[in-house]
Amino acid sequence: MDSPNLDGFLAENQDVFVNESIPDVLNELFNKRDISKAMLAKQSGMSEIYLYQIFAGRRCPSRNRLLCLCFGLQVSLEEAQDLLKLCGLALLYPKFKRDAIIIYGLVHGLNLFETNDKLFAENEETLC
């Protein structure tokens, strides 16, 4: 930020900018799992068409939809936070009750439907 102009700043910091696309990261996470996209759609509570559009980069998921995908992919909390950050969405914040329940679900390996049940029981908005 000490550069006298924007071009200098961009040139000096080229190596630290994020160059990964959302579909690239999702495909990388998907390829580490031993499931089909049809199974991922089912575990994520979304249609296969919508899922394919996200993976192709034609759709950008909302925060809730991205979190549903995180549960479907069984990602770690760190991976979920990285995806949220990459998408420019709010990170999970444990001081918010709803986010704390979602964090608990991710950390303890709950599936989407178990997490939604816990959200519902606590009168919090479900993910989908």
C-alpha cells in the first residue's frame, strides 16, 4: 500500500493475489472424494442441474448454498472458510448462534440434514 501508484502496487504484489476460481477449487475438493456428482447433489440438497452450473462457473452460489456444498463434500471448517472467502461471502463466525451450529456440524462430521435439524430445533434458519 506504500506504492505511489496502483500499477506499482499491483506489479509488486502479483504473487500474493488469489488466482483460483470457485469452480477450480470445488472440482479439486470434489476429486478428492469418492462420490459422484449425483450423490453430491443429493448430499447437498440441491438439484443436479444447479450443481453442474456451479461447477461450470455459470452460477455463483449463495452463502447458504455454498455451505450446503461444504456439507455434501464433507470439507473441514478451514476448507469451508476458504471457500466462503474465495466467493466474497461472510465467514462463519462462532459468536453468531446459527454460525456456531454450522461450525459444530462441520467440525463433528454431521451431514447437511443433521445440521439442518439442529438449526431448526434452535429456531435458526436452515441452510436449505
